[in-house]
Amino acid sequence: MSNLAALTGEPLALDLVNTRPSSGDLLATPDDLRAWLALQYDRLPDAREWAAELAAPDLDAVHAVRQHTADALEYARHGTRPPDADLEALSQAQRAAPAIHELIWDGSKVTALRRRTGPAGARLAACLAEAAADLLADPAVTGIRQCEADDCVMLFLPAHPRRRWCSAARCGNRARVARHYQRNKRA
């Protein structure tokens, strides 16, 4: 789980894409997905409920959303048109679990709570596809960068223009240590 925690904190769609680092798949099993969801509870409040219901076929739906998101982002972050198939797949994932505003009387007024309908896996995939849609439609999408570390494929949205690594503690530290080693090796 510590590997997962190090790769959270970006927009939700990027956190999802970043579960596929160069070293393998961090969402290989339903338990892996549950662990990642636990880190996202503040952004996906219904995830606690969904986590208990998730099974292997639901993981396939999340993997599909992740792949279509990654493919579409690769184009959009460079300012080019993403493939229609990826955009349609993300839209379809959202349609598979429609969102409604459930009306509830709270004792003094009517409150509208946004909820998705359908099986847990479809609702999760729909929420992740919606996060991807929000990011793809955001003008900031062209600011998304890939980590500059040689062996890293993580994406991030830099808050500071000089940010070069997905994580200063992870890849940034490795790059600094490598530079130090190279300088001292020559001496």
C-alpha cells in the first residue's frame, strides 16, 4: 500500500492512470483496487460501499477506463485530438451507471444527492470515467507532464512550473543521488 500512497494526490484521473507504472500493474487484483479506493475515499465517498461488492469483472471495467483515459490524455496533453474510440468508451462507461439527483427530505428541506445507479463496478467505472472527462475538458490538460526520471512513466499536473518529477521524494531523490554519484565518480 505504501507504493500506492506515493502515487496519489494528482487529479483522480491521473491517480488512476498512475496505477500502471513501468514496474507493473498496481491494480492487478480486486484487493489491490480496494486498497487504492481506500486512498481515494475523500474523493469517492461511495467507494466504501462499492469496495465490499467489487469482483474480478469490475476490475476489468476499471482497467478499461484507465486505458482509455491514458490513451486520450496522451493526445490531449499535447494539444491534439484524442481518438474518438477512447472518448466514446469513456462516455459509454458513464452511461452504464447513470447519475441521478436523489431527492431526500432532511427534516426541514429537500436535499438533492447525486448518485449513480447500477452495479458497484459500473458505478465506480462511471465515476472514474467522469473524472477523466473533467480532466480532458479542462484547459489545464495541456500542462500535464510525464516524470523526467529515466525509468518512470508517471504523469502529474505541476503546481509549480519547475517541477520535473512525479515525486520529489521518489524520482527526484533518485535523480539527485545519481547526479551526485556521477560527479563524485569522475573525481
